[in-house]
Amino acid sequence: MNRYPLWKYVIIVASLVIGLVYALPNFFGEVPAVQVSPLKATLKADTALTRRVEEILRKANIVPGDIFLDPTSVKAYFADTDIQIKAKDALQTALGEDYVVALNLLSRSPRWLAAIGALPMYLGLDLRGGVHFLLQVDMKAALAKKAESSVSDIRGALRDKRIQYSGVTREGYAVIVRFRDKAARDRALEEIGRNMPDLELRTRDDANEFRIIGTLKLEAQMRTQEFALQQNITTLRNRVNELGVAEPIIQQQGADRVVVQLPGVQDTAKAKDILGRTATLEVRMVDEERSDAAALQAAVAGQVPFGDELYVDRNGAPILVKKQVVLTGDRINDAQPGFDGQTGEPAVHINLDGTGARIFQQVTRENVGKRMAILLFEKGKGEVVTAPVIRTEIGGGRVQISGRMTTQEAKDIALLLRAGALAAPMEIVEERTVGPSLGAENIRIGFHSTWIGFSGIAVFMISYYMLFGVVSIIALAANVLFLVALLSMLQATLTLPGMAGIALTIGMAIDANVLINERVREELRNGNTPQAAIAAGYERAWGTILDSNVTTLIAGVALFAFGSGPVKGFAVVLNLGLLTSMFSAVMVSRGMINLIYGSRRKLEKISIGQVWRPAGESK
């Protein structure tokens, strides 16, 4: 009646062993570390870099606790933060700008646990410390860029259809196309309306000129702003990943803001440097007709020709480029450094999307032998990264940019292009740093509150239910073990709300054992034998346990589906805790009770505390 088959015991033991192994890394804590990641595309994290890091530390008389290689970086950990900072300074000085040297925190867990995939769960910013930034997306710039893109598209469409026009300009968010005759205007109106559904078109005529005025429709404006936000989030994530920052949290907040959290990163300056690369890329043509010395000198003096803008390259030389934007970085799918197959010059090989390929083919066809400038805009200031010469017409979306660049410059440009361009400029509007000591204090408080709650439940259960209470507490400990192991397996991020979820799960999980114990007591009061009472207690309590947990699970799923940030973290812990509690409270505790009482044929009494009977009823 109260005996489990062998396979059930095997499942329980296997679950406990797996839970212990995967929960174990969370109990070793973290140690100060330095993480060295290649910044350039052609540099790799390999054994050679590991040996170089070892040599630099040896010359600086710094002894690391250990140095090891992972797929993206070399990591070394140290005894304390003072040695960590000295090591960071020594490595950054010796390695130069080719590598990112960042302060970090690493788990102390043994290497063999990591080899089998047993990793500690991620800790959120409030527990681990790190940096928090809130960035504001410039939506006006996103709409202006969309209108500027429409200018280029209209020019291309009218040229393809050989429709004569006298000019295409942008005024604010509106695009104005001018014609000398009404017939051409009417043909263009039909062509633009067919190819550009995002524009709301109207006409305006006067004595000598016919115009089409196109403005972005409201739904197109909303779509453009949403695209700008999502593109910026994707770009930020790519750039942070390129630079080797682990476990970043990059997510939308509101309609035009992005939250960036880098848990474990202690170096605020390095984090701001990473986010400082949130620049926009533009491709424009150099104004060859006005690039003589006299014109450049006049431009520097403030007399910039109409339709041009003055920028400087990285050497400080002035360059006149046209205002018209040919391409932006969001048209680029991939970029890799390399060399020109014919001249051997350093080059950047890029792949464009369909629209970008068409635009680039048309522009290069019309500008062979001329220079094309790649501009980097950061915090409202533009700089010419390079101005290569167009060798020939380029089609098919596979583009080679070469001329007047070094090998190092080619690597830098490829990295920036590959990481992606922002759809709109951003600026940091809030900056917050959570120190490791504050995170450690939050962990201590959360752990103590959970431990106090567990201890209080243990005292009550053991004093009230005796041996059954001891079994219930062991099952509750197994539930916590399973929950921590699952969070570690899923590599979930634990935050303070998550720790609150663990504490709540402990309280809810013991509920199931209370139901089982009271049901066993009720069966004993009804006159059943102890063996029959145990069997009936577990079987009849199961329906109630399932119903109560399912209803709570529905609420937890709703929290996860409609919540965000800390609410989602709480919901994940709550839902997983409900699932593990049903297994531990029923199967694990039943297995222990079966081991204790199941083999006794003549069982007259069980240790479940005082079985209260109604007044006047005989025992």
C-alpha cells in the first residue's frame, strides 16, 4: 500500500543529485576578475593572447589566482580588488587600444562544474552591482532621417522613369518636388504615389512652378519611431556583445527610451565608453567640384557652399561633402576587413540589403572616379572616417570600400559597420552605479530573510507534526534546491524581486504538506489504520494541492505575460517554484514516508502530532 516501486526512488534520487550539482555553483560566490576581449575583428581570443596576458602580469609582479580562455575573451581572477585594479591598468597599458580590458566578477566554482554546464545563475544589478544607464532616443532626428531617405528614393524613382524635375528638397519633415510643367508633375505624382505609400501627397502650383508636397502619414511616423527604437536596441546589443560585456540587459522603457544595465561591470568609465560608440553612420558624396584649396579655405572661414557641409577627417584635414545622404548604416547586413584583390590596398567588404544594393549601384554608376565619404556622427558632431574612391559601378549588394585607408582603419570601420548604425541619435539622460558592496548587502538581507522564514516554518512544522513535520521540512529544502538548480540551468537573472519570489515559494510550498498532514490526521480520526490513513491522506490531498497551485500558476503566467522587468523576474521564480513544490511536496515527501513506515506490516502508531478529536468522541 505504501511502497514505491524502484523506478520512483531512482527518479527522486536522480532529481536530488542533479539539483545538487546544478545548484552548487551558486554557493561559491564571486571573485574580482579582469576580462580581456579583442576589439578588432581580425584579432581573436586564443592561447597566444592567454600567454601574452600571463607575461604582462608576470612583468608587473602580479600573481593571478587563475587565467583561463573562453570563446570570446581571456579572464584572470585575483585575490582582492586592489590587485584587480593594478592588473587592469598594467594590461590596458601593454595591450593598447586593440583590446578591451574590463573589470568584472567571476564565479569561484570549480572548473569541472563549468565543464558539465553547471553555472551559477545570473545576478541582477541590485544584487551583483554594476552600471545602469537610461538613454533617450531623438525621435525628431529619426523622422528627419526618414524624410531625407524619401528625398533620395524620389530622386531615384524619377530618374528611372525619366521624369524631368527641377529639384527635390526637404523642409522639416516634408519633401518638396518641383517641376517646370504640369504633365511631368502629374506623371511624377502617379509614380511617387505608387512607390511610396508612406507619403501623403498634395499639389501646389504657382505661375512658374508646379510642386508636389509629400508629408509622412501619421501611421508611418509611428512606425518610423518604433523602428528607430528597436533598431537602436538591436545595435546597442550588438555593440555590447562585440566588446565582450557579459549578461547585458538592454530593453525598451516607454515610447522613446532604452534601459541598459551591465551587471558585474565595475568600470563605469569603460561602460560609458562602450555606450559612447552609439554613433550614426552616413554615406555621402564628396563635392569634387569645390574641393580645391581656395574653396576649402573659404569653407573653413565660414563660407560653406550651398548644398554642402564642412567636416574634417581623422587627420584634421577639411572635406566638403554634399548634404544629400546616399546610404545609412541600417542598410548594411555585414562588414569584414580585407584587401583589394587588384591593388592589395586595405579594404572593407560589406553586404547591403536589397534597397541598399539598388541605391548603391545607381550612385556608383553615376560617380565612378569620385570620392565617397563615410561619416560618423556622435553627440551631434560629424567626422569623416574615410573618403575612398569609387573604382567602378558596384551591383549585387556586395560592396568594397577602399582607397586612402590603413589596415587598422579598415578593421575599425568593419567593426563599426558590423555592429550596426543607430537609426536615431541617443543621449544618456540617467546614470546610476550600484557598487559590489551594496549588491552584497542586498544578497545578505535577502538570504537572511529567506533563512529566517524557512527556520520559522521548520520550528512550527516539527513541533506541530513531529516526524511528518521533519519530512515536510526536508521536502521543502528539496524544493528550494530544485528551484535554484532550475534557475541556474535556465541561466535566469535573479534580482531582489526574484528573492522575494523564493521566500513566497517557501511559504506556499509548505501549504501542500500541511494539506497532506491534516488529511492524514482526518483519516486517523475517522478510524482508519495508520497505513490506510497515509495512503488516503496523500491521494485525497492531491486534488486540492493541484487546484490551488494551478490557480496560482494562472496568476503567475499573467504576471509574466503582461509584466516587465522586476515583475517578470518575480513571476518566473514564482511559476518555477509552484512546479517544483508539487513534485517535492508529494513525491519526495511520500517517498520518505514510505521508506520510514511502508515496510511495517503491523503499524499501530505514526508520529504526526496530537490527533484532535471532537469533544465527547472516544479514542
